[in-house]
Amino acid sequence: METLLDFLQLSDDETRALQTHAPALRQRAAAACAHFEKQARAQQVAGELLEPLGEAALQQLLELHQEHYLELLAPHYTPQLQQRMLGVGQLFHRWGLAPLWIMTLSSGFAADFEMFAAELSLQQRRPLMGALYKRLRRDEAWQLEGYRLASERVRRTLEQSPLRDGLSGLLNLAALQEMLPLALERTRRNHTKLALAALDFDDFESLNRNHGRAAGDSVLRQFAQRLQRALRKTDLLVRSDGDEFVLVLEGIRDISNIAPLLERLQLDFDVPYALSDALFWQCPISMGVTLFPDDDVDAEELLLHARAAMQQVKATKSQREFFWGFYQR
């Protein structure tokens, strides 16, 4: 990291070019940031990368973007700016924005600077763009470092938590046993329904046998990520044991309410899992679902019923129409 930052120090020509053109670039800041806001809001509406951000977080992102634009034109790099870039990377991690987002932002800045420099002579353009690109690479490096630090901190916390699964980062069976009874109480109190689903792969053992434990672990992590993307933030997602996962969906008014989720999951599960750049693996999923309080039993028996429904679906996998089935008394 230090070697990279030494390499990114501005030359005298680059420093002079930045000082010369910074006032004109600052005048472009408002228009550039307005364009970025338009793109960001369009991504939210279209259900793309920024969809999970609420209005408050999006507004903070827009303010950070404007501050960053101006900081790129500052005459000197300070330790305070370095710490701020670390903080921005940590914030992106907390918001669930992938590291690619950091490079995407840099590309946006670079495109605006290139539009400005296009009207300059080659002699003027070269040192200016050299300075700006170095500034962008510098800030990318610190933001990615902040992202890495945040990710490492979360990983350590998860590993130390007795209610977390160390492989997937999801809640574990102990967490389910603690939280499911409380969810059942809320469901009774709110006069709604709760859907409990158990699901696993139809032939996970063959993956471990043919490709090794590391490949199996990779698939489980990918599977957990797909489930997290499909579920609401209020839903409970648990890796209970091996390749079995449990979903707890509260606030259900009718059994038809979960049909869209099942359809989304079907699409996600049809996509093969990457074992390497050139090797992929695909396997059907079986899911059993039971609905509380229609199935009016305690938390422990409710889970047994969901598992029984899952085994029934698995037993009919050769002729079934859907990968899920509901518990029948």
C-alpha cells in the first residue's frame, strides 16, 4: 500500500496543472453531481445496485460524492482525507455495496474529467489527467482498504458469535431455537401468519465426493447469498445443518403471499454455481413449507413439519412440478 501511494505522488508539472485547472473544474461540480444523482435514483427505481439504500443513505451517498469531487481538486493530500477515504470504504461495506462500486465511482469521475480535458491542448491535458488519475487511484486504494478492514471486522465478529454460522455468516440453529418462539408469539399477537420453510440440495453429497469439501463450502456460500438477495430484510434466514437452510417469513396474510418469493427462488436456483472460472455445478433444491397458526404447534414441532414436507418433495422429485410443497396433516 505505501509503495503504491509513493508511486501516486504528483510531479511538479501535475501539481501545477491541477492548480491551474481546478477552478474551472469546480465550476462543473454541480452539474456533474446532478448527473450522478439522476443516475443513482434511476438505479434505485430500476431495482439495480442501489435499490437497498433508503432515502437517508442515498442522500448521504450524494453528499459524499460531491465532497469527493471537490477533494480530488484540492491542492494537497492530507491525513484527514486519507482517514475519510477509509471511512467511505467502510460505509460502502455497511450499505452492502460491492468493491466494484468503488471502481465504478472512479470511472464516473474520470469520464467527467476527460470531457473537460478534451478541449485542452495535448501539452495541457497530459499533466492534468495524470494528476487526476493519480488522485483517483490513491482514493480507490484507501477506500478498498477501508472496505477490507470492515469486512475483516465483520468476519471476526461472526466467527466469535455463538449464534452465527462461521461458513455462511447466517444465523445458526441455536439462533433459530431462540428466535422462532418469539416470532410465533408476534404472529399470534398480530393476527397474521408465519411461513416456516426448510430446504436443501437433492444431492449435495455428490458435490463433496466428486469435487472436494472446498467446492461444497463455496456452493453453500453462494446459495446463502442468493437467499439473502431474495428475502426481505425482516425475514429470518438460518443455516441449520450441512446443506439445510431454514426460512422464517412473518407478516403473511395468505398462503398466496409467498408465491412470488417461491417463483424468484426458482429462477435463482436454476442458475449453476461456479466452482471455478471454467467449472460449474447444478443441483435441484427441495423445500418444505408449513404455515402457522394453521399448523398450530410449538416451534420445535413446526420445524419437524417443515422438514417432513421437504422430504416428501424430495421423494417425488422425478415427477414433481415445483421444487416446494406444503405440509399436510
